[in-house]
Amino acid sequence: MQDQDLCAAQNRGVRELGAEKLVGWDEVQQGVVINSFEGDATGIVHQKAEERIYSDFNSYTATVASWRVQKPVFNIDACIDCQNCWVWCPDSSIISRDKQMLGIDYDHCKGCGVCVEVCPTNPKSLLMFAEHTELDTALSGWPEKTKKEEK
Amino acid sequence: MAITSIKNLKEFSTNNDRFEGAHLLCPGCAHSMIVRELMNCTDDNLVISTNTGCLEVSTAVYPYTSWDTSWIHIGFENAATAISGAEAMYKARKRKGTLKDPNAPVKFVAFGGDGSTYDIGFQWLSGAMERGHDFTYICLDNENYANTGGQRSSSTPVGATTTTAQAGSHSYGKKEKKKDIVSIMAAHGAPYVAQLAPNKWKSMAQGFQKALGTEGPCFINTVSACTTEWRFDPKDTIHITDLATDSLMFPIYEIIEGHELNILYRPKNVIPVEEYLAAQGRYRHLFKPEHKHVIESIQKEIDQKWEMLQRREEARI
């Protein structure tokens, strides 16, 4: 018993490890806290992305555009606003406002191509093109409506 | 209750995303589809904790965070424990009247991969379910430890090759059966337990809403197709999930109060499991003549499971 008291008094081991400020068993050492927004973020669920004040720590301010080899191109003429691309986009990169599909957020799109696969229109309103393709070039070469094969 | 109503996809798309892009999950990963859907199906404040796994390491790479809600990063096994503690503290502070806005609705959610749910965090999850905290646990089941290079977990199905259960001249991949986590969690007497898939977005959103609206510990197992370890093209994530649900490899159903089973999706045309297996690289070896018997046994297993689910739904016990 006496020996234990001695150990506690001398903090044996603690000093050698350089950890003099160890917290007790009933205290909490706070880890890193990163705030997603500047200031009050109470009503964030009712704000659209452009209305929010993002902090520099929010990944919304970062970009993964360099990951892309191919990019999806959106043709508004063929779109029926079904929002399939919106619900299945893994990167929150489909910009949809008031039930209308407006375009693609190329800062966050990784070019996976899920949106093109789930697009139900004929011809598709989203198609994959090489990353360097200009928008006008892509839109001018858009495929025509394909007829169903006769049985 | 401030849960948004969802009639159709157009209505659903008016929600504002609370899970931001530029996280570092693989292109075409189903994890973020599931997380986005959970956060879009409610207006309530969310407190989320996440087990270590793909989701956690790629959404909180310092100095960035992709979460627009309170989010707790915790050890491999502790998401259920951390959310239990947060929920208990919330209740205590509400009772003492020290909350800033006591009437604001708050929901507690824990995310875990299959490694942390089926294996490493199993005991902690079981404990939290037994204590009856008011939280929803969502397992993102991609059937292996994808974060560390695709080791086998107890969720990996029979016949799949993984880095620690490799197919070769002496083996056809994993030989052990997949753990039936949904039944185990239902046996805890949880008020709501379900298995859902992201390709059926409506049943998934409704399932999430039910779980969030139910008081008590709820568990949801979601199928999360992994492009890297299941070895398919990133664009085919939804197609593979379609195959999984249509071949009944992943039946979509819910169990209420541990006994009332409802099947939420019945495929019009049930496809043979070969189509699902053939679409993925991890099952490629099964199509060699010497391993054909494995496919037959998988099909038999699926048929038995489906028969069991249907009969349990009829019996209501």
C-alpha cells in the first residue's frame, strides 16, 4: 500500500514520458473541433448552398476536379427533370433548384458516370465526354433520338 | 415532427444537402448516396457518430469536414457507444433545463461499415441496443474491409474472393456463410429493424424516416456496392444494386418489434443469381467448371431465405 502511494506521489513514468499534464479519469480532454460554418448554423437545413456561409474547413470549399478523366455534360433540351441524377449522385454535384435540374457542379464531380447511367431520357440528357472537351463541341455532337428495335 | 414528406422524387429534390461534396470516397461509391439520403429525408437537427471505416476516413480529412451537422469521430467499435452517451447527456440536460433550445427536435444517428458492425463493434452495438437508447444505427454493408484493402469480414458472402480469403487452385474464396445481422438485431427486440438498398430510393427514405421517428434503438442494414473491392465499373453502382435486389441476394424487408415482418420490395422478374455474380470481378472464379457447385448452393440458399421471409410475413410471428 505504501509503495503505491509513493508511485502516485512521484508520478513515476509520467515525467519520463513527457506527459505531465495527463488528465484524470473523470476529466475529458477535448479533441479537435472543426466548424463547418462561420457563426450560427442553426437554420442551415433551410438554406441553399449559395445562402450558407461556409468556413474554410468545409469540404464544400475544396475541389476534387483533378480526379476526373471524363466529365458529364448536361443537355437541358433533353432533360425531363426526373431528378434521378440528383438522388443518386454520390458527390452532391447535381445542382437542382425548385424541382429543376440546372447543371453540374464541376468542383465536386469526380466523373464516376452514375448520373449518365440512371438518366432515363432518349437521347440521354447527360453524357460522358473527355475532360478537355469544350461545352459547345459536346452539345453540337449530341446523338439523335434512337428508335426502338422492331420485334 | 419535422420530417419532410416525400411523395415523389421532384418533391424530395427540394431538400438542401447537408453532406457536402469533395469528400474522398471513391467515384461511384454507394456510401455517400445512402448518407445523403438519410440527411435529406429529415429537417431535424442531427447528431451523428461514425465508426472508423471508409466513410469516416474520407469525409474528415484534416483540415476539411464534409458534414454540416454535429459529427463525432470515434474509434473502430464505438459509434453506438458514443451516440448512446450523447443521447443520455441530451436527455439529462433537457431534464435539468440547461439546453439552449430545448424544443428543437434532435435525432441521433450512428454510421458503421460492415467490419465495425458485424465484427469489431458488435458487442458495443448489442449493448447499446439492449440499453434502449433512442438512436438509429445504419450499417453500410459493403461486405469487406474496403478501407484497408479488402480483407474478409463476417459479412462477406460465400464464394467471394478477398485478400485474406483468396480464390485459387485450392479454394473458391470465402467458405463461411454471411452473418444474418438483421435477424440478430431483431432478436434484441428493437422496435424497427430493416434491410434497405439505395436503388429503391423511396423505400429507403421511408425506412429512414420510420427509424428516425421511432423511439428506441433502430437498426438498418443497407447494401453499399463497393466499386473497388467488388470489382466493377464505377458507373454501374446502381445497376449492380438492382441486380442484388432483383436476384434476392439482398431482399428488402423490415421487422417491427422483433416479430412483424414486412417485405418492402418484390421483384417482378426474379433473376438467377448468376447474373449478379457475373457482373462482379470478385466472383469471376466461380464460373470455372470446378466451382459451378458453389453457384448452385448460393442459389439454393437464396431460395430458402426468400421462402422463409415470405412465410414469416404471412405468419406475423
